Amino acid sequence: MIAILLAAQGMAGSALAVGPAPPVPEPQPLGPAAWLISGGILPDREPDGNTVVFDSPEGLVVVDTGRHSWHREAILALAADRNRPIVAIINSHWHLDHVSGNPALRAAFPKLRTYSSNAIDGALTEFLASSAREYANYANVPRFPETLREDIRGDILTIENGAALKPDVVVEASTSLTLGGRTFQINLARHAVTSGDVWLYDQQSGVAVLGDLVTLPVPFLDTACPEGWRAALAQISDARFRIAVPGHGAPMTPEDVSNYRKAFDAFTACADSLRPADECGAGWVDSVKSMLAHDAQAAARTKAMAVDYVEMLRANGGRSKYCEGLRVETR
């Protein structure tokens, strides 16, 4: 992810001064007792994933906790403003921009319980261990922005304390769960973004929270199994939600999610073909342009990231090399 972001943002050649920390994001209402705390991909920073917070009779249920301090401050501020404890965290998957806030929230509310798949067990010994070694090569490189190096050092510390990210309750299958007195439909997708991704539907608000099964500006394929991902998107498209929150990007209508699914299917099919990677990247941008920022610079960055992911897939037989359980020989 770091290398792809560096290439897309054109940061590999010059050091930039450290600016002020971004403001704490404001919660946005999604429906009855449900709020979005938006993540983002800021210049010279690693990403934060979106967070959704539900107010249940016994306290708040938080879906994903971001990476940066200002993101978790927004979650804690919402809890303080509503004078409510956080009783549960659901992690859609183990990527650091979705789970790094877990320890801070647990420190504030020691009785909360965390729920996710057990995919992080393999990640700690494979992808995250490999990432920590890679990050060490970037952490003190002067030509990279200090803000990025700060994020990298934070990620290394998070990985070193990886046991704190493991769930209290493992989601082993799709099921209905009542958390804090509010019932959610919890869905488990195997071998998609990671080896185990959780997405949920809340009937009370009509909100579906999709994690990185839907992301903009591109699908983040670093640990992906495209076959399982396509199957998960087909299941999501059949759900009767009012609004869907992607792992990254603005809330979506059912039509938006359907269009994203078509774009993903076409993009991964292109990556699995002999068509030029540049053509696949341009096709992705064209397919999702209505959901992207409307400026040429954003389109160029999106295309660059998409092309890099095509090349990554092709280098590993059409899947990430971390696609557990579905590995094939590299072509």
C-alpha cells in the first residue's frame, strides 16, 4: 500500500514540511441512531478507513476504528457527547487503517468486546510481519515527508503490539448478533479482501457497513482474492439496504454499489487478460468516475493506483501473494 500511494501521489522525490494535524472529523448522521465518521487518504499520510457508530440501548457499537489519533478522538468525542459507553467494536478486517484505534478505545472502555474474523492470526505472521520489515526501510528516509514517516513508525508499533488487535469473539460464520441490545446481521466473506471479511446490516437504520469490500478510489488489492471478493459483492448486491458505507469513500445507494460491483468485475477481468495494464486502469476510472472527485489530478492518481494493482495481480497469478487458501503458481 505504501509503495502504491507514493507512486500515485508522486511523493518519492522530495521531502515536505510537517503541517498541522487535520481537524477531528465531525460525525455525520446516517439514520436512526447511526453516524459516519469519515476516514480519508490525505496527502503525505497513510489512510484511515471509515467508522460507523450505532447507538444501542446499552451503549455504542463501533464498526472499525481507523489509524490516526484524530480519528479515534472523533469516536471518543461522540461517546462523550452522547454520554454513552462503547460496548462493542466490530472490525470488518485487520488492515491497520481499520483496527489501529482498538487499543485506545479499549483503554477508555475496558469492558467493551471486540468482534471480527480470525484472519488477523495469519496476517500477523505473514503480511503484517512482512510489512514491518518493509516499513523499516521507509521510516527514516529523509526524502519522504515526515508525516508519512510518522505514520510508518506508528504502524510498526501497532504491529509489534499486534496481539492487542485480536478479537475477543471470533466471527466464524454469518449470523445475527445482538450487541448492547441492538441486533445486527453479521456476514462473513471468506477469501475476499482478506481471508475473512465481516460486513453487517442494521435493519433499524437500513445501513449496511461494507468494510473494504467496497472502496474508492480503487479496490485495495494488497491481500486480495478476487474470486472471493466477486462472490462477496454478489451477496451484498442482494441485500436490501437503504444506504451502504464503504471502507473508503462516501456513502452509497444500492445503485452505486451495483455499479461498483460491475466495475470491479470488469476491472479484475481486464487484469486477468492480456490487455495493457494502462487500458485496465483507464477502464476502471471511466467505470467509477461518477463516484470520484471531479478533477483531472484525482483521476490521474486513481488510474496510477489501478495500474499498479493490475501489475501486482499479474505478478502473482491473478491474486495477491497473500491470498490464503487459493494460491496458484505465478504465471
